[in-house]
Amino acid sequence: MSKFFWTPHSGYHWPGGDHRFFEGWYFRVTLPEVGESFAFMYSIDDPAGSSLLSGGDAQILGPDEGYLCCHLPDVNRFWAWPHRLGLGHWGTTSQSVEGAHPLSPADFAATIQQGYQVTATHHQGRLEDVATGAIAQWDYVIEPVDGWGDRQGPQLATAGWLSYLPIFEPGWQVLMAHGRATGWAEWQGHRYEFQQAPTYAEKNWGGAFPDRWFWLQANAFDDAPDLALTAVGGRREVLGRTETVGLIGVHWCGQLIALSSLKTAMRWHVTPWGTWQMTAHDHRYRIVLHGTAKSPPAQVQVPTLKGLRWECWDTTHGRLQLEMWARSHAGTEPETLIVQANTDLAGLEVGGQGWHQDWRFD
């Protein structure tokens, strides 16, 4: 399990200084038995505290895609580990909290009325949306299964070795493609208890989100407990210029199959809301994804150059079909279907600008 503490880019990236900077984290627990999810989104903006945008925010997309948002303005109450996954932000508290470390679960419950803390193996929080009165509380332990890479091999940077250099805007890393969560969460007075529930984690950092992107995530496929998918397409900045990139990552039976538009043939067609069609192939595999969203999207906020903005549309109840085919090296033999899986609990998303029209790439 120790390798999951060291998934590349797990640590906090802020180098200091007062230039524009954000870092954001996304954690999701899926509850297949009741057909619901909890998606936790944390961010810190301009942590030096010297700008009008300085502060933290916590958002939750909960059951029935209900939404909760809590602003945590004091950057001095935010902490994060620089070399592995660990962060927290205290809002309302009954005592002074100092030091870059999580509290014990009992001390957190006794002293923190507003805030959260999370590591690779534990996640706890209590938040209230003062605008709506919505309250959420949760406490669960995490058993990582897959980071980003083969289960028994070294963990990899999602965007490759160049992601260690400050040339991409923003940076992005899947911290845990698949894990199991055990504990509880309360939402609007209803308590959900879960054992070995599928869980997922990723992060991003930099000056702002891409100007346009889409995203697909699922690790609660029907009859496929050892299968996890993360796929994305977006326009990002590289050394001052804009490029369009896409990635499909499938963790299956302990191995990672990752196909990138920079190295393989890829195409997609994504509508404003809501169909996602994406295919990619190399000499070994062909992957086909088809996602649909029947319900209207839930809107969430994302970091921009001007702070958090309503520029992201989400569902945690998307229909997703995944097919993966094995291909012969010579390309002369028929392809073999090795994975075919479905879920109605996929995370599907579009964000940024330009979503008044379809997006095609090939």
C-alpha cells in the first residue's frame, strides 16, 4: 500500500510567492447499492493571502446531485503536505488548530464545526452551506487499490515526465484510479453507511483550468469490480501556446492501459449536454467509450483567472458503456473483445467555454 502515498504529484505544488495560483482536489465515493455518489471538491486560491481571490472553497455534489458549497476564507487555516497526499482546511472551530497535520477523528469531531481533512487513507469533514442551510458530515477510511500505473509497478505521472516541469497549464494527476471506502456520510439528515465502496481521487494545479474540456470517470461498473476508467479531453497551454490533448486510462486486473492523443490515434465527439463518444487505438488495444446523460446537469464552480466561476456541468448518474479490444501486432488477425462493461453511475462532465456547439476531434 505504501506506493500509493507516492503517486507522482500527490504533494502540494504551491512554490510560494504571490503570483496567481490554485490547487484543487477531487474525491468521489460511489454507493452502487443505493445508486448515489458523494463527490468532494476542494480548492485553495492564491494561498499567500495577498489578493482578493485568496481563500479556500469546498463543494460537494451529493445524493440526487444536490449541491453544497462552503467558503473557507482564512488561508492560514489551510494546510497541505508537500510530498504526499494530506490536506485540510479549518473554518469554524472551538479551539486553535495549528500544524500541518490531521487531527484524530475524535478531536476533529469535537473541535471542527466547519472544515475537512483528507489523506490517502482517511477522509473526514463537516460543512454547512450558509446560503441554503444544507449540512454534510462524513468520516471514512480508504484502502487504495490502483493509483496511476500497474498495480505492482511504479506509479506514473498522468501527464508524463514533462509534467514535472512547469510548462503545462494546468497540471493534472490521477491520484487513485480505484480504491475502497468504508465508513459513513450524512446528507441533509440522512445517514449513508458503506463498506468497500468504490472511491476515486485526482487533483489539478496552476493558474486556471483549461479553456475547454470534458471528463469521464467510473469505477463502479456492473459485474466488473476490478475495472476503473478515467478519460479526458481538453485544450491546455504549453509554453504559451494552446494544444488539444486527450487521454483514456483503463485500470483492469491490476494493469493500466493508457492511450494518449499524443501517441495514438484518437477521436471524440462530445455534445454540449449530453453525449460523450471517444475512441482510441494503438497496436495492442482499441478502446471505445459511449456516455449519455438523461437528466439536466448539475452546475459546479471551477478555478479561473478571475476566481471560482460557474463553468462546469456535471452528472454522477451518467450511463457509460466501455469496450476494450485486443489487437494483433501485425494487424492481420481479427480483434478480440476482452472487456465490455456498463454503469449508470459514471461521472460525466463538460466545462469551460464554447459549449454552445459540439466538439469533434480526430
